[in-house]
Amino acid sequence: MPALPLAIIKHPLGGLAGEEVQQRAAGVLNTVEQLCTTSEQQLANV
């Protein structure tokens, strides 16, 4: 799948407090939003 969008979160998540997990998720939120709103064709050209 050449245009498979990936959002990467620093691991490990296990053993972290809920607040720390939320901070990591917030840090990748912009990437997830961009991947969800960008066409497959545009993603394939990146």
C-alpha cells in the first residue's frame, strides 16, 4: 500500500501514567488530522 498513512507515537506506552499517554497522543494529533484530510493521491506523492 504505497499511500498507507502512518502516525508514529514514541514507545513504550505501557507503564506510563494516563497524562503522559495523553501528551504523546496530543503530540501526534496534527499528523493524524493531516493524514485524514489529505487525498490518497497527495499522500502517494509525499
